[in-house]
Amino acid sequence: MIFGKKEVFMRLVLTVAISICSIIGDQGLKNGKSTVSRAIFDNITHAIVGGLTWAVILNLSKKSLTQYFPSIVCCFLLSSFIDVDHFIAAWSWKINDATHLEKRPFLHCTTVPIVLWFLMNFYSNVFNYPKLSYYSWIVLASFLSHHIRDGTRRGLWFCPIGSTQPIPYYLYLMLYFAIAGGVIAGFLLLLFILVCILFVKLNRLAVDG
């Protein structure tokens, strides 16, 4: 019972940490004095939120955060690495070029991690390699934590279908608290949010003709 209470307490601490980190990161993005400082602040926030998100998932799975710390670092780094596609799309290593693209780069398409997750789990079952399935969840957590945070500004991009409306900020924060209550609750809330904003998007397209 005591161990269970400790798990719940740690889960809440991690979730609150994600919320605080997101709020501070978004304020830094808005109030940064230069393009470089804003880009660095934003990327570091993505990395920290990604690592904390995986820590919450480990907590929900009743796994030791100390024992699985390397996987938290992996999620931290991957959440940051996603932004390298800005430089690839810009064909330049200059941050000013990378942050002034006409459209979102390919790793910011939410279809990508979903397809990767399915493929990795498929090959995991076919070749009986459980670790690949485990890694697929790290990939999914890294990408979705990054995309959902970006989604508060520009929505989620499901290529080749299109983009949703921006995710309301309060729903974004509520999502992480729902995850703290359990994976199923978090998933259902995320599904509800996506259905709602996608419906609004399609409805507006229909009205606009």
C-alpha cells in the first residue's frame, strides 16, 4: 500500500513538472530576445518534456526510474533530435533559416511516429524481438510529446490528410494530468481532443466551400 502511494505521488510530481516545464518553456519561446535563444529554449523544453513523459510512462508500468534511467535519457535526446529536420528542410545549419520555413518539416508529421510504431511492433512479433516493441514506445512517446506541445500553436499534422486546429492550451495541460491518472484515461482524452479539433477543421473546410 505504501509503495502504491509512493508511485502515485511520484506520478503527480512528474506530471506537475511537465506542466511547469511546458509553461516556462512557452514563456521563454514568446519572450526570447533573439531567434537563437528562442530556438534553443524551445528545443530544451521539448527534450525535458519528452524525458519526463517517458518517466511517467515507466511509473505507470511500475518500473524503476533508476533502473530504466538510460531509456529516459534516450527519450530526452530523441525528443530534441526531432528538430534536426528543420535544418534538413532548410538545407542550412543557420538557425534563422531553419526557423523560417514555409511549411513544417517531415519529422513534424504525426503520421510518421504512428507508422514507425506499427512497423516496429509488426517486426517485433514476426521476428520475436520484444525489445523492438519496447523501443517503439520510446519513439512514440518522444514524437507525440514533441508534436502535442507544438500542436498548441499549429495543430497536429497528419500527412497526407492535413492539419487539425491548434490544441487549446488548457486541454494540453489536462492531457498530462489524465496520463498521470492512467494510460487509458490519457489515451481517451487525447482521442477526444483529436476528434473534436479534427471535426472543427473539417467543418470549417466544408463551410468555406
